[in-house]
Amino acid sequence: MTITDPLDEAVALHDRALSAMALHRFPETVLLCRAALAAFEAHCGPGHPDVANVLTLLATAEDELGRHTAAEEHHRRAVGVMEALPHGDGDLLRLLVAARVGLAGTLRRQARYTEAEPLLLGALHAAQASQAYDDVALASIHNELGVLYKFAGRLADAERHYQQVEAALTARHGADHPALAGLCHNLAGLEHSRGRPAEAESRARRSLRLHRRAYPADHPAVVADAAHLGVILHAAGKPADAEPLLRDAVGYFTDRYGPEHYDVVVNQHNLAAVLAAQGRVDEAGALYRQALTGKRATLGPDHPELAFTLNNLAVLVADAGDLRHATELATEALRILTAAVDAEHPARRAAETNLASLRPAGRG
């Protein structure tokens, strides 16, 4: 009879979880991580660095499934385990940095930007002071800061960190390597936020091309890139080109993750905007309301991305003549954004302008 070493079994479970994560099989990742966690805790104790390592992966998978409360709990526990250990300048420091970056990521997904920023800056400073990190390893932290600042409306800060990522990855891989696809996706989003559709489209097409080189056509990264291109094509005044990309994304992510997953509701919102631009008001309104319900379930009642849908729906409702309801929607959008982002955030300024245009007419 073969006796399996419990530590070997725990390591094997963790390896399988990493493989499932790489394939975007998030529910399977969660199950494997839970089994690996129980095995490591039983063999090594709850304060072991291997426990923190599994907790970080488990939390990341929970985040991808939209379960941010559970993710935050696991991330905080991982940070606590690593902060209690003397981390030095090697693998233990890497685990501590990864735990802090992971916690910052789940806070950013919940729009808790001011809580996420010091975690990321602290992780970056610790990594920069270490011999364990080269420029490419640092690039992942710079990328997280870029994403955070983009969502927070601090676009110049986002660009500064993305430039660090671009320099490191280009020096290591060359300018046309799939390793740069994710950065191109992020830079496309940055240009979109700046109102530069031509530059955004160029970046989005490059990201899609690089991801297609690395993955099959039905990979989530490829579908997400195509959907992102659809958003940018809509902004460039090409709704007919955007619509099929966004419809495909809604169907694909619904089949893969269920109807209330983040990738579903965001693409429903984006598809609704395309339909509204084509004058298909009833279809657009129904999709906006569906996206609103899904965002409330997925993100909670006060997330800034809820405000985007509220604001767009307010415009649609106002155009249909219901100024009172439009004003209610726009007021709610501005309330959410005022609590979540700075006064100079582009979305907050747009919401203020929209509400100002509705209020005088609404009072009559």
C-alpha cells in the first residue's frame, strides 16, 4: 500500500490550483485551494508561509468570481500571517508583497481606493529596496498602481506607472511580445478615459492581436479584449462595428460565469450604450436595467460603476420625456460618485453636468 506524504499532497493540490487559475477556471481553483489550505494547516500549522501563499491564490480566485467579501477576508489573513514572520529579503518578502498587493486589489475592486493606495506603495517600496526584485518583477506592482489610479481618475499617475511597466517588459521581451498584451489593454483604457478614441483603438487592437497570438479564440482574455475594442469603437462613432463584439462577450461570459458576474454586467452596460446610440431605446433601457440589477448584486449599492449605469439610464429616460425619474437616477449617480471619487474625476464631472441639465426642466 502506498502512503502519500501529506505535505506532498498539499503541494500537489496547490499546483493544480495554480494550473486551474491560469486557465481561468475559478470555481475549480477555489475548491483546490480550500483542500490545499486544509492540508497545509494540518501539516504546517496556520501561521506557515505556505498557508499565506494558498490564501492569496484562494482570495484572487474569489475576487474573479465577484466574491469580494470572502476575498478580503482571505487576503487579510495572508497579510497577517506574513507580517508575523521575519521576512528578510527572499521568498518570504515576496509572499508578503504578494499578500499586500492582493489585498490592495480586492479593495480597489470595491472602489476603496484610498485604502488600496498605501498598501501598493508600501509593497512597491519594499520590493524596490530588495535584491529579490528586478524591473520585470516590479512591473506587476507598477501595473496594479496604474489600474488603481486610472479607476480613481488620477490619469497622469496611472500613465507614469504604466510607462514603468512598458519600459521593463519591452526591455525584457521586445515591443511585440504577448507579455505586453495586458499593458496594451490597460493603456487603451487610459486613452479612452482621456477621450482619445484613435489612440485607444490602436492600443486595443494591438492588445487583441497579441492575446490572439498567445491564446485560442475562445480564451477569456481574447474575448475581453474584443469587448474592450467594442467599447472603444463605440466611442469612435462606430456602433455597428462595436455591437457584435459586445453581444459575443455578454453571451460568452454569461455561459462561463453566470448572469451576475462582473464581466457580464459591464458588457451589458456597454452594449446598452451602443444600442442607445443607434436609437434602439427600448432594448437599451432593458439592458441598462439588467446591468443595474447585476451591478447591485455583484458590486454593492455604492460602487462607482453603478453610477455609470445610473447616469446613462438617466439620459435615456430624459430623452423619453420622464424628467422626474431621470433626475432621480442622475441624483443617485452623483451621490455615489461624490462619496467614492475626487471632484476632478471625469465621471463625477459628467454626472454633475448631466444633473445640472436635468434639474431646471425637472422643476417645471
